[in-house]
Amino acid sequence: MTSERVDRTLSRLERTGRKESAFRGATPTLVARLFVQLLQLSGLVVLGRLLTPSDYGLATIVLTLTAFAFVVNEAALSFYLVYQPQLRDLAVDTAVLLSFLIGVILTGTFLALAQPLSRLYGEPELAPLLYAVAPMYVFGQATVPMGLLLKAGRFGTVGLLEVAGALASLGTSVTAAVQGRGAQALVLGPVVGTLVVTIAAFSIVRWRPRARSDAPAVKGLVRFAGPATGSELLTNLSSGIDRLALSVTGSLATLGYYSRASSMANIPAASLSFMVHRVAIRSFAAVRDDVATLSRQYHALRAVLLISSTAVAAILASASSSLLQLALGPGWRPAAASMAVLSLSIPALVLRSLALALLQAFGRTTLQFQSSLLSAAVTVAGVSAMAAQGEPILVALAVAGASWLSLFWFTLSASRVLTEGWRRQLSSISRAGLVAATCAVTTWIVGDATTAAPATEVAISVGVAASVSLLLAAALCRRSWKDLRARRDSAT
């Protein structure tokens, strides 16, 4: 079948923009994620002073429910386009058509379930929020053009689109909060941001979809996207079950405090994981026929990510109370304990994203689904048991423990792809856990021993965390670097 339109589009994108290799693409991707992270932090600071914990609790119910549907809408389509060595026109048209049809179905579903869900939770204000967020699935059609941009190596353009969406979302939320719209401010922002990204992405790619498809195109897309979508749904279930459980067992204020703690801890984890997954999947796909090179890239990235994510986790865990006081105000200090515990899962989440990129680069989406299923089962069981006590700190402990168990399953799956022994993989997990725990305990002891102002405590925590993480990572990753050097010498 023909691929003239796809080839012409990709050639134009490569010619009119700067095409980066996978590793060079990490720079614009990282810069874009830093800007998005700064915008998110700014939103937390500003909105935390304009809205109440109950507003956050109500919006958390809506955004947690809609997050599951957004995964279905995306359907792993963008990574399917990147994974395919040779794209056909029909495959791209099928992806666009499927994304739109799923969006229409999801919009209708949320419009129909708005009133029943409102009665189920006993919150009359929930229905208008669901009505407001439902159109986001029809607007959110940027999946395919973003996939084509990634296929063409336009990481910088994708990053700019994400920054534009985050800026539009923040501006809308702040404006609505100033007008006194309460929880609606947190819901309207993502809707506007999604619409902005969709319009801009299609304007740049200029792909004009045609309402056509065929059986091979649908079969290939479903074969890849089906298990990947199931895996993403399970991952979102694992990451959202804590808030769903607290929405049933706790008050809106309790849910609001916990959601802010989760957001503060997840911003760096999500940024690092997103960048790693986006860049690594294309890099691994390019060298998947050379297992030795692939193994070197995988272990080198893992060592670097261990150092950086552990430092971030230690800072957030030890200075959680001071950071919340500085960022959101003294009224949010009850969320400090949950934030400290949730921060310890950052290294596990980042390293899991690396293993996930490896599985998707090889098209091992079934293996990915099996790992996600085991991880989700452990998370749901642990969170459900802890949420029955009604204590957010217990739920946070269950989430952090489940994150490290999830890393265990995904790392074992990665070892099967690399045909490496499982003992080496378990050893790397142990080193990562030891580094994270040691840094967190050390910085917590130093921070607890000081009676300085919050800003000084944060500065002390940053310094100690950076020093300890670098020393421990250098010592504990020494063997990994020796293995990499030995492989390089043997290859030459």
C-alpha cells in the first residue's frame, strides 16, 4: 500500500525543522519539561492560595476519573507511529479516525454518567464539573500529529507544544480561580490546554485525515495499541486508586491535602519519567538489532537516572514541610507527611519508565501488560487495605511500597528482553533502594536537627541530599561503570 503522503509529511517536517537524534533530543525535551514543571509549580503556588482543600478534593475526583478515559483516548497511538519502521497512509488515517471515534464515545459516556456519579458521591457540584470536562476527549486529538513529529525527530517542536498547552491551562485556571469559580478552575484549565495543543499540532503537521481504513491497518494498530493501552490503564489505576479510595473513606479536605502532597511529589517524577520514556523509546528502537549496544545504553541511562532521581527524592522527602509552607502557605502543612513518603517512590517510577521504554521499543506490549497487571494488583490490594483506616499517611506508605514492587516486575521483564540474568537486575534495584533510603534518612535527620527558617532548611536539605546522593551513587554504581567499560573494551 502507498505511503506517499506519510513520506512527504515526514520529509517536510525534517526539512522545515531541526531533526535531533534520540540522545540530542533529550536536551530540548528536558528544557521543555523544566518549563512545564515550572508552570505547574507556579500553578500550585498561586492556586493553593486562591482555592481551598475542599475545592482540590472535588476537582481531584473529576480529574482522577477522567485520567483513565484519557488513556483510552490516546490508545498508545503516538508510540505505535514511532514504533513502525515504515508507515502507510492508511495506518495514519486509521489512527486519526480511531482516536476521534473513541473521543466521541468517551464524551457521550461522561455526559450520561455525570448525574449518576454526582448522586453516588453525594456531591451535587460534581455533575457540572463532569459536564465541563467531557468535551476534552473530542478536543484531544493531538496524539497522531505528535506521533508524526516524534517520528520526524522534532523533539523541540513537541516540547514547545507542551509548554504552550501548560501555559494556556495555567492561565485559564488562574483566571477562573480569581473569578471565584472554585473547583471549576482546576477542571477548565486542562480542557483549554488540550484544545490549544490539538490546534497547534495539526497546524504544524498539516495532515489532512481521510475517513478510510482497512483490515490490515486496524489489525496492526490493535495488536500494538491493545496491550499497551491495557497496560497504561492499569498504570493509571495504580496511580489513581489512592485518591479514589480516599474520596470514599475520607472527607473532601483530607482528599485535597493528599492530592496536593501527591502533586508536589509527582511533578519531578512525572517530568523525569516522561522525558526518559519519550527519548529512550526512539533510541532503543534504533538499535534493537544490536543487543550489546542496547544493553550499554540501557545500563548507562539507568545509572544516570539513579543519581538524579535519588537526589530529587531526598530533597522532597526531607524538606516536605518547609516546601509546602513556602509554596502553598502554612495551611497546607498537614500534607507534609504524605508528601515525604510519596517522594521516596520517585527513583522507582523513573527507573520503571526506562524499562517500559525498552519493552515498547521491542514491541513487547504483552509482556508490558503482564507486568502492569501484577503491579496494579499489588497496588490495589495494599491501598485498599490502608484506605480503610482513613489515614492518608498509611495510603502513602502503600503507594510507595507498591512503586518499588512495580519496579521489580518491570525490571525482570527488561532482563528477559536483554537476555540478562535476573540476579544482576535485582542487584541494581537493591542499590537504588539503598541509595534512596540512605539519602532520605540522612537529610531528614539533618533537617529535623535544625530550627532555622523554612528557606534555610530547604537549602540545607538540598546540599546534604546532593552530596550524599553523589557519594553513594559513585560508590554503589561503580560496578556498573566497570561492566560498561569492560564491554566497550571487549567490543573494540
